[in-house]
Amino acid sequence: MKKIHTLNNNGIPKELKVQKIFLEVRVSNEAARALYVNARFHEIGVRRDYYPAHGGREDAVVLEYVL
């Protein structure tokens, strides 16, 4: 678990305890997927039709990093 310092909606500092980071990346973005995997993110799922794409929609790969 890591402590992250941020501001709330009123600009007041607060501390968050974070255990995991999640992100999504286009299935077709192989360079980004490789970058995140090399940074120790793990692919944990797929969000179907997440991104708009030419001629329809594109899936997103969901990645997780455990702190």
C-alpha cells in the first residue's frame, strides 16, 4: 500500500491509501501494452466496445498494477 497526496474538490490536501492502479488501453495499441507489461502491469480483462473506432468500436485491455 502506498500513500498518495492529492487535493480534494475544494483544493484541500488529503492523503489516499492506494493498493492498486488500473488502466485501459486499446487492444490495437501494442506499443502501449508492451510498455505497461514491462512496467509490471498485468492484463486482467477486456472491456468490449470501449473505444470509438473507425467503422465501429474497439475493445480495451484492462491492466492492473499492485503496489
